[in-house]
Amino acid sequence: MLPELYLHGLAKGDFDLALRGLLGDGAPLSKASIQRLKAKWQAEYEAWHVENLSETQTFYMWADGCT
């Protein structure tokens, strides 16, 4: 479902189709609710994008599918 959400929701801006895939056809997704969700996600992205991570310790782990 995540590739579908990306393909339709993020890449094409068709959140109605993507969210109906997650929530079902009976989901109450009006144009106004989709716009509210997009605005909320945009605000969350903007806040995350400018967050100072210089004091954050990170850990990287590499995993491949080889056995």
C-alpha cells in the first residue's frame, strides 16, 4: 500500500485515491478534508525541514538481501 500511497498521493497529488486505498471506499474524504490533510502535512514537513539536527546522534545500519 505504501507504493500506492506514494504514487497517487505524493507524486500525483491524488490523495483521495490513495487514502481510499488505505481507509476503504466508505471513507468520508471530501475535497475540504483532503485540503486540510495536505495543509497539515505540508506544515509538518516545513517544521521537520528546518529542524536543527546538529546535536542529534545518528546511527546507520546497512542491510542487504544477500545470504
